[in-house]
Amino acid sequence: MRIMGLDYGERRIGIAISDPLGWTAQPHSTLVRSNEQADMNYLKDLCVKYQIERIVIGLPLNMNGSLGPKALEVQAFGDHLAAELKIPVEYSDERLSTVSAEKVLLQADVSRRKRKKVIDKLAAVTILQSYLDKQVQG
């Protein structure tokens, strides 16, 4: 079962896709947002190509665990995505996922310019791998 992980942002959406067994998350791409329909078409094409059965979107909860305006925006996007693609959408706490991705890139001594190009899809990998790990733990 392949699962797609998304790191939703206003300008970009980081995309990760699991291996066919659903054990590991791999970076795929970063979608530079243009308009809602074009974004949906791109994601739909990926879902068909990779036979995606579930989508996990990082949910940016407040540090106290509550839903803020950004989390509500992500949920609205997820609801629209589920309706459009007819694929189940789940949410995974993404607090600090971008921070974690940034630390990995800094430790790897990746330049600031190159970090900007990969940070979103690496955050999507972090979100998806966390979700996959929780599924294994039961």
C-alpha cells in the first residue's frame, strides 16, 4: 500500500511517497503552487501513477496541541483533496517537522540555496515516516 505524505504550504507543497510496502518514506518533489485546480491535477496524476491508497498531510497544531488558523486551512485543503481524488486523507502532527528537516540539512552542510529547494519535500518525508512508524507500532 503506497501512501503519499504532504507538507502543505502557501507557496509550496512538499511531497513524499512510501515504498510499495508502506515502510519507508522517500522524497518525491516540491509542488510550486499555482492555482487550486492545477495543484489538484498534479496531485491526482501522482496518485494514479504511484497507485496511492492514502494521503497523510502534516497538521500544524499549536504547541499546546490546539487547532489554529493554519491547521484549519490545512484541514480544508485535505477535505477538498479527499473529495476531489476519492482517496482517504489523514493528518499527522507536524509540529517541528520543518525544524527537524532543517537540522538534518545543516548537519549535512547543505548550502542555504540548496536547502530552500529540498526543505519542503524533506519535511514531507519526516511527516510520512512518522505516520508510517506509528502504524507499525500499532
